[in-house]
Amino acid sequence: MIVVCLPTYNERENLESMVAALGEALPGDCVILVVDDSSPDGTGAIADRLASEREDVVVLHRPRKEGLGPAYLAGFRRALELGADLVFEMDCDFSHNPEDVPRLAAAAGEADLVLGSRYVRGGGTENWGLLRRLVSRCGSLYAQVLLGLPVRDLTGGFKCYRRAVLEEIDLDAIHSKGYAFQIETTYRTLRAGFRVVEVPITFADREVGGSKMSNAIVVEAIWKVPALRLAALLGRL
């Protein structure tokens, strides 16, 4: 069974259309897990209505906004409880194309973690300014070099995990909240001996709603990467 984790915070403009698009793209045995951090714009209420109308929608309400990492960790745990074989993480704002989900799921037949990658042949971005492209690309390169990893897109958030990965890596030890969460989960997956592959995707900037990017997210990634490397060298990871 496939479970797609959709973390939401003020996504009322996107949620219903994203759920509809995923419903069309996914096979019958799947669950769309909406993880809402008490969105003040009413996203949680929309999610509850969708769950009452559709058998493939499950809602997990969280008491407050704590960042992307904690939301995904809560979603991962719930997905495992639901019996997921494959667990996806993706954005709710259509930056990740729902039609790409089957491609990532198919790639999981040969890998333990599949990354939707902007930085392999065939991948790319749309509607990004120069500064954002530089920040994203340099962030991935920074992590790639410091951690000594062969992965080109370490900050992307379109990922498909096999169940065994989430059962093996220590979810309780992960405290990253932003881009660092994506880097850390991939690093822990590779450190545990699992196979990671990258599948090319095109990342399109959101058309409606506000970006969740902040300076704190960037700063966290800057210090977290060398901290992960040090922990690994000391045998603590």
C-alpha cells in the first residue's frame, strides 16, 4: 500500500485540487494522509470534509506549527500504523507533480529511497529566479561535499521510502525542521546501508499561497550539515 504524506499549513487554495489529482494518479490501494498543523486559514476543516467524502483520505491534526520535519515524522509514524509499504513525502502546492508519483513508486522496486531530483539529467525547475536557483543548488552542493555523498539533490522534498527504511533509521533522533530534515533523512538512509536513487523531476514554483521558506531554515541547514558529519565520525549516527 502507498501512503502519501501531505503536510499542510495554510494550504486551503491547494488541498482539494491536490487530493483530486493524487486520487487520479495513484492506484486503488493508496492513502492520502493530510498532516495539518492547525492551519488558521481552515485547511484542517477542508481536510476533514474530504476525509468524510473519500475513503482514500486520512487526516492527522497537530496542535501547532513546528516545521516540516516534525510534521513529516508524525506522518511517517501514522503511515506505518496504516500498514504502508511505500511512504511518500511531497508538497501540497503542486511544486511536485502528482503525475510523477507512479514513476517514483516504480523506481522503488529497485531502491529503498527514491528522490525526485531537480539536479540529475532530465530534471529542472520552473518559474524560479536566479537567487533561488543559486540558494537551492549551492545548498545541495554544500551538503554533498561535506557529507561525501553521491546524491545530487539533497534538499528536495519529493521522496518515496520503502517501509524498511523508516523502520530502521531512528526517527526519534531526528530533530531537523527545514531543508536540513531532507538532508538528514537521506544521510541516515545511506548510513544504514540502503540504496538511494534519483529520478528526474521538474519542480515548479507554487502558483497560489505563500512560501514557507525562512532565514531560520537556511541557517539550520548550514550548521546541521557539519554536525551530522561530526556525529557520524564519532560513531553517534
